[in-house]
Amino acid sequence: MNIFRFAGDMTHLISILVLLLKIYATKSCSGISLKTQELYALVFLTRYLDLFTGFISIYNTVMKLIFIASSLAIVWCMRVHPIVRRSYDKDLDTFRHYFLVAASFILALLLYEKFAFKEIFWAFSIYLEAIAILPQLVLLQRSGNVDNLTGHYVFFLGAYRALYILNWIYRYFTDIHFSRWIACVSGLVQTALYADFFYYYYISWRNNAKLKLPA
Amino acid sequence: SEEEDKHDEL
């Protein structure tokens, strides 16, 4: 474990806490893409298949449980909770996310570290996580002005993988066995997708103005 | 070794 990865995990956790805060405090999920949340639940469920078979550390197991439980809880809130589900922007959240799942799965069958059940699903979860934010970014552009908590949620979500890139650079130089090309390349693509959001987030912070993405 | 290909990252 290194400081970059720990900071990345904490940033990821903060993003989830900010989203839970938004939903709990405002009893609303407006501006949040249910499709992105469903994709994240799928990412965690397919990546942490070894949750009960492998043991790395208490921290690793606890964080996996938190990520799986929180992502399922958010999807439940947006689909089932009688008050929250009413504020879901169903007619704006129209990204065909099934294509993202299919593309990631096909790529995982072609590009993997080892042709084994868990490895294929691990690679699938890595590719899917890289593009899972697309429905959310499209929804932000369509819904015009973005409320603060939603903006912070997306910012921390993008920042966590950027910290993981620093972690991979650090491990590349310090850990001779280290070779995570699948995670590294996907992580770069994932972070690059946030580039324009980060720019508009910075502008809104610098001008102390409401976050606004161009249509 | 078994250790190497275990995915230790979240």
C-alpha cells in the first residue's frame, strides 16, 4: 500500500459519501444517472468475486464490502425508495449503457491477463469502470446547471483514478514484479474522460460560480 | 507465483 493508492481509495470513498449525502440530505437524485450507478454496482460485483475466497487484508475486505453495499444501496434508492425515485431524471438518463457492458465484456474476452473465469471478469470490471461514467457525464450536459453536491461527487470520482495512476507509476518504479497494463491503460482512459468536466469544475471554483457544462 | 497475480488493489 502506498500513499497514492490510499489517497485514491479515500477519495473514492468520499465520492460515495458525497453522493449518499446528496440523496439523503435532499431526498433527491436529480442530476444523478441511475445507469452509471448500475454500471458501478456491476463493476464491484464482478471485480470482487474473490471477496470470500481470497483474503488480502482487513482493509481490502472492508473496503470491498463498503463499495458493494453502497453501490447497491444507491441503485435501490433510485429505483425503489418512494420519495427519491420520483426525482430521477428518467427521460434525460437515456444512454444505452447495455452497449458499454457488451463492449467491455467482448474486450475482456480478447484482452486479459490470464484466460480464467475470475481474470476475465476482473478485466471486464476494469474496462467497464473506465466508461461507466459516460451516462453520468451525458446527463450532466443535458441537465444544464449541476447542483454542488453532484459536482463534487463527479469530481472526487474522477480524482480517485488519477491518484491510482500516480500509484501505478510509483509501483512501476518500486515493485519489480509490477505489471498492471490493463488497469493502467484503462485508468488513463477513465481519467481522460473527466478532462472537460475537470476544466469546467475548476472554472466554477475559480469564478465561485455555479458549475455549468456546455450543452 | 500465486502472490503476483492476486489483484491486491480495489
